Amino acid sequence: MNISGYRFICVDDNEDLLNKSYQLRYKIYCKEVKYLDPENYSQEKEIDQYDAHSIHFAAVDKDDNVLGTIRLVLDSELGFPLEKYCPEYDNSKICFPRSQLAEISRLTVDKSFRRRKHDGMYGMASYDEKAMDEIPEHIREKRKRPVIVIGLYKMVYMESKKRGMTHWYAAMEEKLSSALAKFSFKFDPIGPVQNYSGPVIPFLGEISEIEDLVYRNKPELLHLMIYGLYPRYMPNLCFMLFLRNYFFINFAKLTGRI
């Protein structure tokens, strides 16, 4: 999938890009924000036990530089990272098969893509009102959508739909959850702040609820998210959604948006 000149791909079958993803995680978590001890990663690749049970995605430029990463952790004998590192989480809402649950984690965006003041760890300053006040009017429209994060979430969404997932765990900073909420990506907190690769809150998101909210509030974004899905995986949101998506995507291609 290409968005705004970047490729968003699964890198599990590409050893070079997968290693670059681990290296980017090391650079950010160990060297930049210092949430993890670099002494524990002698090869300068941040890898943990859950990676063997995960699907890895990356944002890649034309020179095969990895600009962002994310992983979808599947259920296994290890359970999920959130369950281990956020032990005070409320599991009362987990009333569905665990095979329908996955965890979104290790979202990273390279610092070179976060050059502006207030960009933060994920390059999502465009949705911080105070930060937007400091951005000149003529470039605000170009910053309406943090492309890397949205592209990575699209990949996670498509994989989840194909695998029959209905819910996502996510342990994330409050700033990231607030930024995602601006897109109508609604995650509900299910526990207190914990120190898991930095201070995070455990969240649970219901995919069908997110689909409905995005379609009602950000329909263009929903069309981007579902582009590439087979009809049998399409959300049941409105009559002729598939046809509407066809026309939207072709117009977006004509105007150079994708």
C-alpha cells in the first residue's frame, strides 16, 4: 500500500527491513526516550519474546529506509504484553474468544519525520491545538493527517479484519490516545498508568465501534482504511459502501492523494 509516497508493508518476510525495524525501535526506545536500557540490546536491535508471535509492519521510503514501525501481537502461550506489564488492568470486558483479540504495540516514528516543535514521539502535533496555533496558515492543511501513523494503523486494521479480530489491546501514552481520538479511533482505558516501555495506560478498542465512529466523523479516512479489503471483510456500515469506496479511491488516485 502506498500513501503520500510511502510504502506500508508487512516486513516479516524481508529480513533486511525487519532488522531495520528492530533497529529503529532500539534507536527510539533505548537511545532517544531512554525507556529501555541499551545495555540489554548488544546488537542494537530492540527485540522481545512477543516478536515471535507478532506480525510486523513498517513505513518505508523509496530508498528502503524504515520511517515507522508497528506490530500486531497475536495470542499465544505468553498471553499479551499488556496483561504482563499492566497487571492491574480490568479484564471484565474480555467476554469474547481470545482468538479475536490482538495487541497493537511498538509504534515508532523516526525522528527525521518529527522535525517540528511539539511533534512528540509520534509526529502527531497537528492534532495538538496549541501546536497548531504556531504553524503558519499556508501549511496547516498539509499537516492535517500524520501519514506514518495512519498508514501503519491501516495495515494493522486490514490484517485484523482478515484474521477475524474484533478487539485490540493497546498500552499507550495518554497523548497518543488523545491524538488517535481526533480521528475517532476510540480506545477505552481499562486500568491505571503503568511503566511499560515508558508511562502508558492500558486500553481496549472494539474494531466495529471504531469503524462506525470513523465512518460518521471522518468518512474519507474510513474509505482509506478499507481500501484493499476484500468485499467479505468490509464493515457493514451502509448500503453500497464498496461502490462508494471505489469512486473515492479512484478520485484520490487522480488527485495524487494516494
